Amino acid sequence: MASVSFRHVQKYFGDVHVIKDFNLEIADKEFMVFVGPSGCGKSTNLRMLAGLEEISEGEILIGDRVVNDVPPKDRDIAMVFQSYALYPHMSVYDNMAFGLKLRKMPKDEIDRRVKEAAEIMGLSNLLDRKPKALSGGQRQRVAVCRAIVREPSVFLMDEPLSNLDAKLRVTARAEISKLHQRLGTTFIYVTHDQVEAMTMGDRIAVLADGILQQCDTPLNLYNNPVNEFVAGFIGSPAMNLFNGTLVSEEGRQFVDTGDFRVRVPENRKETFAPYVGKEVVLGIRPEHIYSPDFTPVNVETESVNATVEVVELLGHELHLYLTSGKNSFVATVDPRFAVHNGDNITVAFGMNNMHLFDKATELAIR
């Protein structure tokens, strides 16, 4: 087993600077998720760790060993790609055993590892099949098993579930989480799906434009985003962000968006005082916007008038797509709230859970 360290890692493709001073310590046996939009550098970091891309500057360590110049086969890692890349003419058993045969491992050891991995992933009755006779989910599990049999120090997974349908992805991500618990090995998992990241990772590293924005536990990322990007990326539906100005009147503070104004809670006034008169961004999550008839008790709220553009009933909750002047936002409300497209309604912003960001720096004000 091994920890992983990225130290001042830079990556250039020609004149394009794709990874910018990336620093991260991943603990032994940790499940780390890299998440971010396409082109943010998450897969490039994984490929540099695997040895499939050269590092332009900096160091990558696996355990205590710097692996910058170590060939991929000697890094004691196993990687699962978005493409299953199974050999179509080989059985499931032979696909899983192929890498071990190349290493000239004894047959009885190969057999033990293959059958143990197949048992873990529920493939014991499929070992004689060819890939064409498998479903997408089964092929994905074969690809994972091919990594398991190597018994590596570090598992690398590059969007392994992106080719699966939505229902199967939910099942597969639970299988991978259970696999991590069972093997007790370091996992580094790349995804663009923040729901996957939130449900699977011990910690999540959020990247944008080749820069590490924040690395923290899922709960801390959700409740305490360090900047606008993290706030808007983590959460589904995403946090609502409103441009406005922080104003003070008769000892009270308000965020004025031009179309509506909401009062800042008294216990936050001192924190926000240096920003009075400045442009700010108000952040509030959809689940903290309530319908009038179903507002929780002991929540400090501010009323906002809005027009309903779209109503989405998901059974356990109602998603309302609303506009208030030039501002568009989403509210997740109680499904018993009777509302229709085109209605003019009043919603309640739960101000206890508001976030405020500096418009100039995009950093959270704390």
C-alpha cells in the first residue's frame, strides 16, 4: 500500500500550460476523487501519475519513491480507463489473466488471483464468456478485475462508469466503493460527475483550468466552498449565484441585486462589514429556498417575488425554475406545493445558509 504526493507539478503541451503548480498529498488507503469540467486537467494528472504522460516540472511520489523517471510497469499501479479495452477473442478469464501471464507468474497463482477477483466482482459464472456476450456493466467489472489481479499499491480509475446507463452507474459506483473498503488500497478516481464524487470520495479535489481549487471532504466542500467555482460546481442542482451590492441602512445589512434585496443575518454583519458598498455575489442552494407553506421553523428567511418558468416533479421533491427580474434561479421545494408554469409566487430564502463571495476575487467571505 502507498501514499501519493504531487509536489509543484506542472505540465505543458507545447505552449499550453495545462497543469499549474499542482500540490496534493493523498494518504495511504484513501479514496481520492479528482473532479472538474472537461479540460480542467484531472485526467492529465492521473496519466502523469501512471507514467503515460511526462511531467514538465515538479515531482510525483508513490510512497517515498520519486517516480518521475520510473517506467509505468514498475510503478506498482493499475489503471481502469473509460474504454474497457478488452481483447474480443479472449474469454473473461484470459482477459483478466493476460497481464499476469506476461509477467510469467506461476499458473496456480494466476488462477488464484483471477478467481478471487471474479468472486469479489460477481463474475465467477462468466469466466468462459467472450466480451461480446457481456453487458456494458459486466464488461466494466471485467476491466476492474483486470486491475484487481495485479494487486497494486494504487488503483487509478479514469471515468470508468461514463459508458454505463444512469441506473447501472449507481450500482457500479456502490460496487467500487465496497471494493475499496474490501481491498484497503489507495484509490484515485477521476470523474466529471460531481454526484459520483460526493458519494464515493473520502476527499475530493476540485480542479478548474489546471489549478486545484479546493481539496476537502464532501461535506466541507458542500457547506464551505472557498470560491464561486466550487460553490457552483458542487451540488445538484447547483448553488444559485446572484450579483449584487452589499449595502448598510440603519445598522442593517442587505444584499441588493437590483431586482430584489435580502437582509443579512445579524450574526454575519461583522464578517461582511468590510465589504459594505462593494459588489458581491450572493450564493444560496436550491434546497434553502422554501415555498411559503412549507418553510422550516427557526429559519431566518427573506421573501423574494418570482415567476415560475418550469416545474419539475421528481416525486420526493419539486424543482422550480424561477425568474426575478434579470435573475434566474432554482428552488427545490416540498412536492405538495401547488404551483404551475407562469404563476407569480413568493419564495423564502433561508438566510442562515447564505454564502457571500467577493465579486473581484471570487473568494468566499468568511
